Amino acid sequence: MEDKKRNRHNEAYKSLFKTKDEFIYFLQKYIAEPWTGKIKTDDLEPVDTTFITEDLEDRYSDIIYKLRLENNGEIYFYVLLELQSAVDYTMPFSCWNICPSY
């Protein structure tokens, strides 16, 4: 029962960034740099992949977008969402669990 509830909440949080417009709004609101105002939805593409392993997928979700730049370059945005039902005081160190190469 708890896993179903967690997955439902994970999907709800993940859906916040499903549309390009919502993702652009997030970037403009929280990054608030001049370049974010230049992003157009046609230049942004969701990437259909995940880097979360099966053993962690009930706690984490990730969303990846690719932004095509005017100079033919690309930027990838990787958003990692973690669903928590209790305060985790070790949160600043949680990347070590996901990104052991650091």
C-alpha cells in the first residue's frame, strides 16, 4: 500500500515538469537569469530516459530536458526529485547515494 501511495505522489511531482511551458516557468522563476527568458518551447525537448536505478525508483524520480542553442550547441537539464514522508537530516549528503562518482 505504501509503495502505491509513494509512486502516485512521485508521478504527481513529476507531472509538474511534464509540459515544456511549466518547465520554462520553473527555470525563469527559480533560476531568474536573463538567458532563461530567451528559451522557447520549440527549442526544448523532453528526453525519454532515466538514470534512477530500480532499487531507488520508489524514492526518486528524474526528468531530463534538452535545450537546443542558437549556436547548434545543447544543454541538458537533469531534475532529480525525491519524495520524503519524514524529515531527513542527512539530505545534504543524499547525492552520495545516487552519484557515487563524486
